[in-house]
Amino acid sequence: MFVEPDWDDPIDFQARLAAIPAQAVVRGMFLQLLQQNVRRDLPAPLRDRRYLAFKNYPMREYVELLAACCAERSARAPIAQHLRELGRSVYPSYAQTITGTAIFAVAGHSYRRVIELCPTAYRVSVERARVSVRSIADGHAVVELRELWNFPDLHQVGIFEGAMSVCNVSGTIRVEPIDFGSANFEITWRDVGG
């Protein structure tokens, strides 16, 4: 059953980290983007780490970086909301990278095309993740996210919302959580004009 995410829900980072398979990896560019967007909020050891854009790093490291970012901000709002906000910056930043440009240039500002192309983007960015579009029509899609351990029910919602912003659409994302690494999205959207 699809539901609105509960942005006030507490997050057990240790349980999430423990569930991540050792072989789950993510491209360094995403660690770079996260680090750049919140550099001032990170403790020095995390702020000073260096990542190579096309090298794979353990997904656990990415989730640890998310946890550190959220810990610094937790007094200001619920942690789940921070995960969402951090996700919103991913698509606009990724779409400007060499890889993102190559994948999403054909999408222009069509949110539907972005959704259609997202399985390719995830395949390149998060090797073992499987993302597929179960159905799509004008203004509505159902997307399946599997083996995607960086909070598919929260952070990934923010990523899809960030794409909405770039494409000048508004909409909602309802989630059907499956486990810590898998969820389904029901996405509805409409052009906001302008």
C-alpha cells in the first residue's frame, strides 16, 4: 500500500547500516556532492575526505556521511526531513556532471523522460541497484527501487522531488516500503507553468 512518508519518524541509522550488504557500492561523485552541499556541517575528518568521482565506495560510507550531516542538523528539524532535503540537491547537481549530462540531456525538462531514464542513471551510479519503471503515463508513474540502501523511503524521495523542481513540475510521491533497501514509488505530477 502506498503512503505518504512520515517525515517525523525517528531513524535508526545503526539498523540501516547493519542491513547494507558489504558489496553495495555507490560512485564517489555522490559522496562528493553530499560533502560539497553540507561541508560546513561536517566534522573535520568527514569534511576533509577526498573521493574520486567514478570510483566505487561502500554504500555504508555514504549512509555514514548522511548520518553525520543529519546529526549536525537534528536540533532544527526531524532527521527524516533532513534526509529528504539532502536528497533534493542530488538531481540538480548530478544532472550537471558529465555522466548526468550524457544520460539526461535528452530529457530536457520533461519529468516523464527523467523517470524513463532513471533506470539507466541508477545502473551507472549504484551498480547493484535495480530501478525499473513499472508503469508510466502522463502525470503518473510507478517506480520500483531495489537494492538501493541509501534510504529509498526518504532520501530517494527527495532525489525525485529535486528532479521535479528542475523540470518545473509539482507533485507527490507516495511510498510502499519493502525493506531498508527497497521500495516502490507512486509518483503524480503536473506542470506548474511559467
